[in-house]
Amino acid sequence: MIEPTPGRPPKTLKDLQSDSPMIHLITLDLDNTLWDIEKTMVRAEKELRMHLKSVSEKAFDIYCSETTSEIRKRLLRERPGLRSNLTEFRKVLLGEIFFRAGNSIQDSKILASSAFDTFFEFRNKVVFFDGAINVLIALSEKYKVYALTNGNADVKMIGIDKYLSGAVSSAEVGVSKPNPEIFEAALNKAGVEAKSCIHVGDDYEDDIVGASNAGIASIWLNHQHKNDPNMNLATKVVSKVTEIPRAVELIRGTE
């Protein structure tokens, strides 16, 4: 069900038609918008741990201990740029774990790269939400569709690149959502103005606040049915992926 934005009265059809924009671009968050990232990551982490155990019991023990959390915190403190590059972050983390397990710096990098490849293979075997592919197909038939993500999903490995006109990631831009720069990067890459774009995502802060700060209309995929009157920046609110195409049409004023 498409809900009115909390704290904002629903617009009438006349209102929508009077200020309806010409939409040319849809930017889509990926994790928890098109697929269930928790289910996907549980399987990827399981495969990574199995790989670590087969290669180095000591590295496996370190990875499963509190030491990994300590390393994560230190790396982000010393290299904050890793926040926007999750691939590099995980490779550096794994490299340090192998080094602490008694390997040389060079061997640690090689072992970390192999371990990451195992993780990445399963990180991209995603568990799609029901109807997600059909939504992608429907949107791609009418608009340019760009992936816009803070994550490191590989759209080619996943097999959705054929539905996309492009993709922009935080690793590519150097900043993460909700920073408006990443939204602006997508607009520039697509050759589209902010008023002609709609962003779709599940994270209120990253996706909806970020889009608003960039002057972009948004559709909030509110899986958890949050009903906070202060969370009122989304142009439209939906609870299921399958409701996204109709929400786009409502924003355009064509329905």
C-alpha cells in the first residue's frame, strides 16, 4: 500500500498534475531495496569463515574473536575513507588478520585477496525481494535506471546490469549517502537535472534525507512501517518493492 508521507497531507490528483515533473532518471539503492541484504550477508559470511578455516585455523580464530571488531574500529579511525569503499575495507581487514596469524605482509595480501574473492562471490548471490526483477524491467522500459549505492554489490555478477543505464557507488565517488555529492555524481553521469530524477531507497537517512538535500524527489521503501511524523521528507512512501512503479507514476502525475 502506498502511504502518505507521515506528517504531510496527501496531495490530490490536481495538485500532482499542477507540479508534476518530467522524469527521466530513476536512481535505485540496492541493498535492502532490491534484495534482502541480511540473508545475503549471512550466507557470504558463512562461506568466508569456511574458507578461512580451510586456509588458516589461526586466521579463522582471530576473525571470529573480538579482535576483528577492534581492528575494524581502528582502521576506520585511522583511514576514514574506507567507510565509502567497502571492498578495500574488507581486504585491508582480512590482510591484517592474516598478518596477525603469522604470515608475511606479501602473503597476507595474497591470502586476503583470495578470501575476499570467496566472500564477494556469495555477497553477489543475492536474495531478491519478490517482484524486484519485474520492477526493474518495468522501470527500465520507461526511464534511465541507475544503481546508487554505498555498498559494493557488482551489478554484472548479480545479473541486473542489463536493466541499468549506469551505476554509481560510494567507492567511485569517495563519499557515501546521504552526502549530496554522490547524488550529484549520478545526475552528472546520466546527464539529468535533479528535478527530472526520483531516488528510491530503504534507508531514511541515507536515501531520503540524502535525496532531499540534493533536490531530488524520493520514494521511501519503508519495510518496517515506521510512522514517525518527523520522517516526512519522502515524496512517496511504499512498503513493498512491487509498489514502486505506481509511486513513480503518482509523482509524475500520470495516475
